[in-house]
Amino acid sequence: MKFPYKRVIITSGPTREWIDPVRYISNASSGKMGFEIANCFLTYPTEVVYIHGNTLEKYANIKPPGKNITVETTIQLRDAVLSQITNDSLLIMAAAPADFRPIMTAEHKIKKEHSSFGTKGLLLELEENPDILKQVSQYVFENKIQNSVRIGFAAETENLESNATAKLTKKGLDYIVGNYVGLNKGFGEVDSIIRIFSSLGLEKEIGPMPKEALAFELVQFLMTR
């Protein structure tokens, strides 16, 4: 059986949005899940493109023949993903991009004593970052990209199924992989449980198990669909 995708694109890790030259908004994602998924696809006859934000160093690069692309901000991540979408491509969006960014980034480090916002705090004004998967779906439609499959991730602290399936519909995805996250849950080296949803609802639950095993089982699931 011929492998159905000429290119598999996996995103991984958090993005950073800078407040000033030394402070930024980000999250606790390590990049391990996306890294393990990318490594699984290296065994298949396809081009593997690994686009990663600020992961832990050990999850920063997959081995050749995989292609590594490093980004920092959510907008850079979006642009990198859009540059790689082709006919017969599979996108697995395992990255954890920052949803908001400061409207203004200070040119120099903000000093407490020089703050114009008062002596007891700093008021940050934020704006929404682009919805990457929603823009990818729009790009695929407008450019008549053929055989493009898109998989999203939903890291939630509550109401996993309803939040994940809502995102699946809103973003025009084929599947969405949901998991609970929080303190000592979901991020990093801990064992996790993932739930795979389609437009039909819950398709499969995998775990709890290490992310290496989760990645393998997820890829096996996708390759049977």
C-alpha cells in the first residue's frame, strides 16, 4: 500500500511573546509529545518536517532525514506551517502556541521604579494571536490544496470533550487530540492519557502511558484511517 502523504508536518513546544527584552509570555509545554510523534514518522517513506518553538533542548531537533525549523513567536509558527502545506500533506499541530501577545513590546527592560502604571504592579495590554489551524484550513480551501489532513491538539483543564469537539468544528479539523493539563499533569515527562475525537465524537482513548508510547499509538491510529 502506497503511503498516502508526501509530507508530514509536526509542530511542537511553546511559543514566546516578548514583553521586554528579558520577559515573555509562554507556557509549560516541553515539546516532548510533538518530538516523539515526529520520530515515529521517520520510519515511514515520507518527508518529515518538524517545526518547533522553545522546547527543552533534548526535544529541539529530530535526526536526519527529518527537516527541522525553529520558530519563536506564534506568528512565526503560523508562517512556517503555511510555508510547508502542500498537496498530500498531513499536519499534526502538537505545539502549544501562546494565544495572546503584548500590543506593545518595550525596547528596554521595564524598571519597577520607572513604571508609569503605578508602584504596585504592571498593567499589560494583550491582543489575540492568529488562530493557526483556522488559518491553515482557510489557506487549504482558497488554494485548492488536495488531500490535506489536519490534526489538532486540545490541552484543557476542564470539560475536555466539549471543548475539544468545539475546537475541531471551529478549526475545520479531521481529528483533535485532547488531554488534561495542569500542575504535574500533561506537560513534560509525566505519563498521560489522550483522547482522539472526530466529528463523530470520541474515537479512541489511549493511556495512561509515557509519551513515547502515546505517540506510537497515535500514529498507528492515524495510519489506519
